[in-house]
Amino acid sequence: MAKILTVTNQKGGVGKTTTSVNLAASLAAMHKRVLLIDLDPQGNATMGSGVDKHDLTLSVYELLTDQASAKESIITNLEVGYDVLGANGDLTAAEVELLQMTRREFRLKMALDAVADQYDFILIDNPPSLSLLTVNALACSDGVIIPMQCEYYALEGISALVGTIDKIHERLNPRLKIEGILRTMFDPRMSLTKDVSDHLLEYFGDQVYRTVIPRNVRLAEAPSHGLPAIMYDKNSRGAIAYLALAGELVRRTDKEQTQAVS
């Protein structure tokens, strides 16, 4: 059964989509079976995976509104090495339609139940807001990956997000936990970066990934070519960092599974 991870932060511009795409590609490079779900109407994760959002026949919108199944909507055999459940502007309408549906917080979970055993990891990229789409992602996930920049306002934002995760854990999904906090756009030359990083480690401890994602030109350029960094420039610092993150995630997952069995 797949480990389902939501990549989210209510603050924009912190590297959610960059993390979703590059972590999916890095896990696939490690021969893991991966599905990337784009839950953002902007469709950036879709485009960054080499899929034209304007050409989608079936998308997350059709999935959430019962017009198509997951098996029908998932795009396979892509150059990037992982499968994609894409999104575009149509997804905006889904939020309105979901309000009229029964068990509206669990529409994504119900749809994924049919395909979850076909993957090792399912990653969900989210919009930068706490919407009904994000609630659907959190309600079906085992864990949350929180990308964040090491800046002052990020500390305020993460406390609000942790509160949201706690509420979802209590009311909708008792499996949900913080999988890890990922420091992105990391510049060790800045004293504020080090100060915020130290605060995170002090408060969250082992929940903070050892891997940090540096500011990297190649990482920023890759989406315009519809490619993850590992395929655009596998030797770039950004690509290497996300491979390290994938390795750290796999090791943590293997350790959890071993402890669960013993």
C-alpha cells in the first residue's frame, strides 16, 4: 500500500511544487513506484512534469466530481518516470461543487483507494491556502511534508499550519502526522537563515529533515523545460539535494515499517 504524503504550506513561494515534482522524480530514480497528484488549479506540478495542462482530457476535477475514476484519469508512461494526476483551471469549479456533496472531505481518499496498492509513494501538491482541496489531501494522507524558507514570517506561518494539521488529525484523519519539515531556498551565508534553522531544530527536532534545499539556478530553470531538475541537470546542487531528500524519506519509511512489524 502506498505511503501518501501531502506537500503543503499555507504560505506561497516556499517551494511546494518544486519539492513535489523533484521529490517524485528522485523517488522514481530510486526505482520506487510514484504517483504525483496536482491539487492546485494553477497546474504547475502538471506542467513541471512535462504534461500540458491545457491538453488534459481527464484531470483531478473529473476525479473529485465523480465523472472519472482514478485509473482513467492517471497519466502513465511519462518520460519523468512517475505517473501524474494532472490539474488545470477546471479544478477551481470543483471546490464549489464539492460543497454540495456528501463526505466532501473524503472525495480524494475514496478515489485513491482503488489504486493505492499500485504505488510505493503518492505525493500531493497543494494550493497555498487552506481550501477544501487541501482538506481532501490531508484527510487521505499518512503524513505532511512542510517546505519552508528560513525567514522570520515562516515561523509564524508554520505554527498556524501545525494547528490545522492537529485539527485534521483529531476530526478527520487519525493517521495524519508531520512527516518532515524541509528547509528550502537555503542560504547559509545569511545569519537569519541560521537563526530560523536553529529555532526549527530546537522546536521540531527529528521532524526537520537533515537535507536542505539550496538556492539553485538550475532548480529554478527546470520547470520552464517541463522537467524535474534531475532530468534537466542531474549534476546541479538542486538535483543532488532532492536525491538526498528522497534517500532520507525512504530510510525513514523503511525504519517505520520495520518497527511496525516488530
